[in-house]
Amino acid sequence: MPTSAPTLAFVESPVQLLNVLEWAYSGSAPGESVPLLDGVPSQPGRGTGGPGGPAGPGGTPAARMRIVVLPPTDPMSRGQLRRMAALARDEGHEVRWQEARGGRLAPLRALAALAGDVRAARTVVVGDPFSRYVQLLLTLVRAEQLVVVDDGTATMEFIAQTARGERLVRWHRVGGGGPAGRVRELAYAPVSATARRRFTPAEGSGRRVEVFSSMPVTAHGTMTLRVNDFAWTRARFGPPRLTKGTDLVGTSLVETGVVDPACYLDAVRTLTRVHGATRYFAHRRESPEKLRALSEATGLEIVRPDLPLELIARRGPVGRTIVSFPSTVVHTLPYALTGTGVTVAVCDIDPDWLTGSASPRARGFLAGVTDTARDVRRLPAQAASAAG
């Protein structure tokens, strides 16, 4: 294996890998400071960075790094990750595919294989601070700089929980697991505590934490924040050709047990009729059975994107209006589609749609995702609360 890279990134989903590429393109190598773009850059040819590597804003070389992909087991995510990995290699980065799931010993084998690189890296970039595997890797990190890129709206909860000094728990997670689950939580507690301390270093410790995000968050303590405005996406793709119709964006809120399936179906049916939608961009975690039911009930063309939606929309063709429920894309698409004339609209989640098993935090968190979205059109839940 090649010598250890000074910058090491860990990703577990396609959108995390996309955001790592955005961070590298922005010129975030240690010690560099590159201003954010004011508008949509011109479309360069692929690989125009010359011998110094892929070009970042203003023609500066982007930061090269080693990206370790820790893939999930579902085929849709793995397929998107492989295509994103190919884009990362095109940008001059080294990509390593490391299986860390699929068996009781797989995490330990992966940890042993990565330990040397983790200890040697000067900058470590992570995409999911809630990931137990990432938290385990953080116990080995000696790097002075730790960067957190977006893993969707989870960044909002990460910032809030670290500001309050709380244990890192995903917003939709509901306690449980019985006695065995409680034993696992107790056994894991020291690892979780170490991760929290690593994300919130003390003043004068010599360690830095940067959050690179498109979400409406505010840094706290010694943490610094830089805005991800999807400059790499805008430079490499598009602008898109616009169609006359409306596109709907799917969500995994049903799969995570937050929203009732029947209520979701009714909402999609109504939005399709009211807005003249013709396509439905499925979330990678949506089940085939659910998508089949949506297609039969609405007549929508179901599209399973082969890349994160920000790239699909920027590449085009895309509808002049994109309608989504509260999710990551209501914050990211306005950046990715700047200057294209596309309108992004967000439909609120009616509290009556929530399941009885939904987390107590679900209602407030989803409302916050909608309330803080910039440059989007707001659609009240009542507009999609019944099939009519």
C-alpha cells in the first residue's frame, strides 16, 4: 500500500463523498484559505487542473487526499458510491474501498487495516459524526485538524447536541433494544465520550474542528464553520436543460418509521395532482414495494438516481419546479441550482402524518428543517393532507 496520506477522509454514503469532494475543491488543504464563489462559474473541461491536480476556485490546485469508502450493505447506496468513487479518482484523489460490515469480525479487520493511516494523517475528514464506526476510528486520531462535512440534515442535530454537551444520538432514533441494547450502550459509552471530546476540543489544545456545511448552523466553542456552496458541482456539471413539468423528491421518512405509509401516499398523490408532477426521484433507501405503490397510485415515473440528487439536478434535464418534503435537498439544491431558474419548494409534514413510534423530537426537527431553508417556496401541509 502507498505511504500514508496527510489528508484522510472517511465516507459511508454517496452524499458524504460528494461533500468531501466539495471540501477538497474549495481549497481546504491545511493552511489554505480560498474565498467562496459569488456566482455560477464557467463550465471547464474534465481534468483541467493540469499537472498540479484538479483546479479549485480561481485556478488554485484542489487538496488531494485519500478517501476511504466504508460502504453500507444496500445495493443502491453501493452503486452510487462506486460511481462517486470514479468521480473522485477523476479529480486526482486516491480511493480505497474498505468493507467494514457484513460479518461480526468485519469491523475489527477494517479497523486493523486502517489504524496506521488514521494515526499518521494530519487532517481527518468525516461525513457522519453519529456513526459508531467513525467514532471508533476517532479514538486513534492524532491529527491536529478534524473536518466534519454534511451527512444531510444530521449536521443540524450534531451542532445542537455538541453545543449542549449531549450524547450524539440521531434525531429519529427511538430508545429501546431491551437489556441487551442497554448493555451495548454502556460498553460503548467510553468510545462515544472520546468522540464528543474530539469534536469539541478545548481552547489552546492545538486541535481544530471545522464544519463544512450547507445547513443553517452556527459554530460554537472552538469550532469553525465554512459554507459549502456546491462550487465543485456547479463547475463540473450543467447548467441543466429545464423541462416544463414538476419533479417530486422522495424521502425515507417512512422507512425510518417517522411518517405513516398511507399518509405519505396520500400526500404524494395530492402533490402530483396539484402541481402536475411527472417524475419522482426516489431516495436510495426507499423500498421497492413503496415505490411500486406510489407509481400505481399516481402514475409518476419513478427515477432511481445513480448519483446524489444535487448532481442529477445540475446535470439535467430537470423540472422548472422541484417539490420536496423536509430533507437535505431543500438546503442543498438552492446552492447547486443557483442561476438556473429552477424553483425549489418544500411541503411541510403534518403532525398527523407521524407514526406513534416516531421520536418525540421528530416534529420539531422536521419543522426546523423547513423553517430554516433559504431561497425555497413554502407549501403548507394542508396542501397535501388529503387525496381529495
